[in-house]
Amino acid sequence: MFLKILLTASFIIIFSIDIASANTLLYVTHESKERVSVYNADSEKFIKNISIGESPFHLAMLPDKKLIAVSHKGAGADYLKIIDSVSGKVKLTPSIIVGRYKKTGEVYLTIDNSGKKLYAVDSNMNYVDIIETGKWKLIKRVMLGIQPKKGMLSSDGSTLVIPNLNSSNIIFLDVLKDNISRNIKINGQPSAAAFSHDGKRLFILDKENSFLLFMDLQSGNIIGKAVVGNEPVNLLLSPDGNTIYVANYASNSLSVINAKTMDVITNIAVGIQPFGMAVDDKTGRLYVCNYGEASISIIDAKTNKGIRKIPTDAAPTNLIIVRE
Amino acid sequence: MNIKTIIFLIIIAATAPSFAQAKGLYVVNESGTINFIDTLSEMVVKEIPSGSSSINIAADPSNRYIVIGNGEEKEKVWVLDIQNERIAAKIPVMKGKKAGFFFFAFSKNSTRLFVLNRYSPELYVISVDDWRLLKTIPLNLAPEGMAISSDSRFLYIINRAFPALIIFNLDTEKVEKSANMEGTFSSIVNSPDGKVLYVADKSASKILVIDAATFEVLKDIVTGTEPVDMAIAKDGRFLYVSCRFSYSLIVIDPLEMKAVANIPVGIHPWGVALNSDGTEAYVANYNENTISIINLKEKREIYRLPTGKFPTRLVYVP
């Protein structure tokens, strides 16, 4: 009898550990609040808040999945917080930057494939700070165009592409040497850019003219364009690289585009002012921050249909998926 | 300022509106008025009563009259004499108080007006000569839109239930052809050559390109969220689609059968109209009480003008 109970109990323990380890969490920045909120992606329930400081904006996770960098408005040198995902608390505040003025917290974070370097593109200061993640010290600052947006790495991790909204150029940064290897002018306002998986094409959003542009990287020519909605601000590639999701900030919708044929597959209505997006490659679920309505839309990326919305705190900006 | 100048100014002020009467845009507001907009000076010139809950508006092909449908008056179709700026007739169609969600089609020779209402199963045939209701034909449909063939022999009607698409023969007064199609349809137009029908599916955010003879769906084109109204250029070269929940006007190239531009407009756009040379498009922004004036060459909005409350649809009179 006793053995039976013990066996059952141990089963329960093993089982519950198993459940706990399978938790998928969403870390969400709220620009109007001073915190990152954590939600359980499966139960869609709120778990906890992590205090960050003024206007948290963007997040990036290190490859070891233990540390998460968060940008925020901050004051002077203080614009970056490092969260320990195990304890769920801010572990350190790297004090990196001299000569940074307090503007908005619109700093986009990208971590290189080795996890050794963090690229922090400051959209107001028009530069990228390259930070060593071990010591959290500044390695180099590279001046960019006007209003640079999120940097995206090529699949091989060799190049970081940065669109510059108000100077209409795309800057390519050699990640090995950390210098600008290429600079291409385009027509319009590039608000986001990403490499195709094979590295032959660049997908560029033109916010001004509502287009997703397809650039052939060998020639630098625009070889096609797909019409999207009002003010496209963010794009995301599906894990297989075949589908592009575009967040149309002023149309409250996503455009879904075939990355190879350049055809628009469908239009998905989401909440007000969609911005940050993340896709869970295990479940095929796409999460979209609806900045203007305090919610996250969940979309089934297989059927391209909205599933439901999770209510959140005000002004959700960006999110990442973290597996516990 | 002496008396002479004052008199001069008064004369100018008194005569100015009649100068502007030649051509322009008529916008119907659900609150029960029409705005006349002079598209040369880009000014709202006049507001005329149109009856409560007025939603649709159309001009006859000879451009002498405008018809407006309202929902709550006893006589629900009003006729505006454009030249004389007065209501020339009020026609009693459809019983009871409903929304003035009418659909109008004129025969190309301007002798007949065909009228449907979203909440009526009947087709009303009106004589344009004396604005008399000639006939009420029971169709047993819940119509969502109507287009007329270029020879004026057929009406293309989209329906809220099955069959979803109907060709009604106006000579035999019988349904010529019908098809069941999945979707929530909001608008139909036909190509100037009569070969193709464009049907907006608002729930799928798509325009169906349909062969008018076989009803075969040739292609579906993705638009913004909830396409609600369409206008096609006279030469059929471009199709313009207003998208209610993405606040945009989508430009479709019928040759390429795809969207070629997205033009941001105001809040909850509804009716779309084009000027006679196809250089400008006009969009009624329902929840903003404005219209957007769009330069089609540059493919961008150039002005926004205030209207009455809840502008729904509009028509350009050359």
C-alpha cells in the first residue's frame, strides 16, 4: 500500500516536473508601464510583472536562454536591463554608454549567433551600439542613417541589415569586422528588413508607400513588390522561411505573403496598432502585440486564422517566446 | 469699404454657388442630408435634405438627376433635379421603416431605374420619364449589391443567402443563372466590356474575379480588412476597393489580377467614386464625417473635406 502511494506520488512529481519544463512563456514589454509582463502562452494566463524602469521597448534572448536583454527609455547611460529568466528578476543594469541623451526607449536589440555580441540600434540617436555580452561593455559604436530600425541577421549570422526610415537607405553591417559593408538607397521609407533564408533576397517594408519590397541582393535591384496595409512597421518570417507576416500599424491587420512567389496570401484582422510579433515554431502560433488596445492576438499560422486575443496591460510593444 | 464694394461682394457671394454647379461630387449622409462638393475648388458648397437614414445615391446616365434612398420616410426614393437644385419627385417603394440601404441601377438609355433594398425581397422598376413605380417584382432575395449589364438586359445581384450570385433577365423577368458561392459579399461591379464581374467578399478580405458568362471564379485578390465598396475606371484599367477596417483604398490592376497600391484614407471608409477622366477618386469616411480626395496618378490622398454626419456613398456628376 505504502509502496503504491510512493509510486503514485513519484509519478505525480515526475509528471508535474515534466509539465513545468514544457511551459512556454511570453515576455511582453509595455511602453506605458515600467515593466515586462510574463504570460503563460498555453494557458494564456498572466504570471508576473518584472520591474524594468521607464518605457520598456524591445527584448532579445541570449542563445543560452538564461538571460534576456530589455531596452527602455531610462536616463543617460541606463537604457538596458538584463533579466535572469530563471529567477525572473533583473540581474544587472549594464552601464555602457556615454553621451546618450534621454529620449525615447526606441532601441532595438539583436544578439549575434554566438551570443557574444548585442547590437542595440538606437532609433533616436541614429547609431548602433555593439556590446560584449559577457562583460556588458561597449565594443564599438557605428553611426547609421536617420531613424534606424531593428537589425536582422542573415541566416549564416555574417551580416546584420538595418533599415533607416528617414534617410531611405539599408545598411549592411559585417558582423565579424563590425563595419558597414554595403549601403543601398531605396525609394520610400524602409521600416523593417529581413534576409531570405537562402540569403539571396532581402525583404523590405516601405512604410510610406505600403509595400513589401523584394530586393535581389546580388544586383541590389527591387525585383518585385507586394501591396500591404497602412503603415507597415514590422515583418516576421515563418520558421521555414516561406511566409512573411507584415504588421500594418494603421490598418489593424497583418498581410501574409508568400516569400517565394511574392503573392499576397491573405489579410488577417488583428487588434489596434499591431507592432511586435513572435512565432512559436513548435505550435505554429503567431503572437502579435496590439499596441493601441492592450492585447495580444494569437493566430494559427497554419490556417492564417485569428484564434483569440489575450488582454494585457496598456501599450504592449514587443514580445519574445521563452521556454522554461 | 464703401457701399459699392459691399454690394459687389454681396453679388459675388450670391452668385458663387451657381457657378460651381456644373460638376462635382454628391455625398449622401446617413443623418439625412446630401453634400454637394465642388471638386475644382475642393469646397463643400451645399447641404440638401435627403430624408432620414439615407444610405445610397446614384446619378442617371444623362446626369440630369440624382436618386437617393432613405429608410424612414413614406416615400423612400427621392429624385434631385441637378440643374434646378430641387427635389423633383418622391417615389413610394418598400413599406415600413427600414434602413435606406438601397441599390440603384439605371438602364443605359436613362429610361428605367431598378431599385433593390437590403431589407426587401422585391425589385422595383421605375420609369425615369415621370418617376412612376411601374412594377414590383418579388425576387425573394436578401440583396447586398447590384450591377447592370452594359446592354441593360441583365441585373447581376449578390445575395446574403444561397444562391449567392444571380443574373436576372430584365426582358423575361426571370432568373437567368445563379450560383452558390461561399463568402460574405458586400459589393459587385462589372467590367466595362461586360466580361468580368468583381465581387467583394468582406469576411475573407478578397475580391473574386468572376467570368460573367460561366460564373467561374478566375482569381481571388487579397485586399485590406472588410472590402465594402468598389469603383472601376471607365476603361476598366483599374479597380478601386474601399476597405472599412483597414482604413484604406486598394488599387487593383485587373490585367495582373493583383493589388498594386494601398492608399491610406480616413476612419471606416465606405463609398468610392471616380471623376470622369479617372484622375481622382473620392472615398466617404463614415465614422469621421469626411471624404478623402485621392490623386490617382500619385496614388495618395491630397485633401480631406468635412461632410454631414455619417457619409455613406457618393456619386460624381460631370
